[in-house]
Amino acid sequence: MQRRFFPATALALALACGLSITPAMAQTKWDLAAAYPATNFHSENMAQLASDVDKATGGKLKITLHANAALFKAPEIKRAVQGGQAQMGEILLANFQNEWQLFGTDGLPFLATSYDDSKKLYQAQKPFLEKKLAEQGMVLLYAVAWPPQGIYTKKPVNAAADLKGIKWRAYSPATSRIAELVGAQPVTVQAAEFSQALATGVVESTMTSGATGVDSKLYEHLKYYYDTQAWLPKNAVIVNKKAFDALDKPSQDALLKAGADAEARGWAASQKVNTETLEKLKANGMQVLPPSTQLKADMAKVGDAMLKEWLDKAGPDGKALIDAYSK
């Protein structure tokens, strides 16, 4: 008898206490998979987005950020979002160039070498990205550029010839191709394993941003940073379309608004981080130098060769994108 009346008694108690069981049932919980440390500016930006969405929806949509590849490793995040194992994820677009050439547009060296140029390139790339991700069952929420990329080495580099045979950490098809074109030896290492690879001598050079240099404490292993401002690759935050469509309209609007805010905030943070991290590299004993005239000329040739190769593979869409950017 007692067991039969217990649910009704529990409900009566809840109602008597002025509680409603509806909000708890209506709460939606999402996982946001990310590959970089919680202290990275991209991760901090996503944490702010999750907080903004929580406030805007009155706790209806709760997004939990899983930084530092805690949920999925960097190369697995896109597939995880596409398959619905995570409702949201942050990906480095250039990592997926082999799947579709236009994902790697912002990894083409010396095409867009400033924040203004990078934003212009993003505007040209965005319609293509949105269409492709929609075909794959995803929504592009926002994208933010990393600071400009430079070359880290143990030894001084005055020309591309000085990079011949060097063990070069690659993290995307573009960084592998640069290594091949300058005669370096590309070794694929993800961000989370980077410090260990340097400590064990698996790699001895790389091309990345000042931000990653500080995150991975590259100054503990490498001595020189050449500020080539080669490209500004973007991290994109993507959402599973079915999960997005399942939200009510106010929650969708709150997420889109938080995404737009995160995009604006992220680009500003990237510029601030660029200045701060180069200063941190110097403070930790790294020599931060402009590239020599010869190195600049050598790398520009690499850029020209890679753009030509990319256009051959990217076809009409690639040409349309570069034409839109070049206007």
C-alpha cells in the first residue's frame, strides 16, 4: 500500500513546497569538446559562451566545456559532433583540408598575413563553410583566428636552406607540405602531446603562433622565434544540426547571439594575446626576431607554390573563394 501511494505523496510534497518538476525535465545538457588547455584564449572564450547561454536561457541550456582533449582528441572532434557524440566542438579548420580543400584556405601561407586580411578571407570563406557543414549535418556557430604563425627553431635560420633535414612538427596538411617544400622532415604531433615530443627530441622545430608557444612552453626547448606572420588559421565552433533543431526558438536565438558575441570577443582577444605572448616568449629567454630578407623571399615562394597546388585541387569553388578575397 505504501509503495502504491509513494509517487503521489512525493508529487504532493513537491507541489506543497512550491517546486515544479517541469524545468528539471526541460533542461538540455550539451557537451562542448575542445582540444586546447583551459587557459588558452579560445577555451576561455568558450567558457564565457557557455556562461552567457546559461544566463540567457535561465539555465535551460547547459553547455559543459571539455578542454585539453579531455573528451575527444583534436582530429576526432569533428566526427564526434557530426555523429552526435558531442553536441558542440571546436576544430582547427586547416586540420581537415584533406577532406575538403576549402577547410584549409586559412592555412595557405602568406595569403592573409594580418588580422584585417584574415577577417576578409573569413568573410569570403564563410558561405562555403556554412554550406559544406550543413551538408554534413552541422552548423557553423563562429570562428576565431589564432595569432599569426612564425617559425620556432633550436638553431638560427637565415634562409629556407637552414631548415633542410630538421624534424618539423606538423599539425595540418599545410604545415606538412611547407616542411616538404623546404626539405624539413614533417612529424605529426597534436597540441596536447607537443611538449613531450620536444622533450624527447621527436621534433625540434615548428611553425605556430606565439600563443601556442606560451601554452606549450616552447622556450624550454627552443631558442628562436621568427615572426614570419605566415597565416592566421581559424578555430571554428560547430554544432550538431539535429541537436540545434531540437532546441526551442528562444534557446536557439540565445546560442546564436552568444556565438556572435564570442566571435567578436575572440578576434579582439587573439590580437591582445599575440602582443602579450610574444612578450612572454622574450621574457622567458627566447629570441623573437623578424625573418631575414632571404628567409622571407624563400617562404614567399613556398606560399606561391602552395596556392597554385591548392587551386588545382580546390577547383571552381576554390577559385571563386580566392577571387572574392582578392576583390
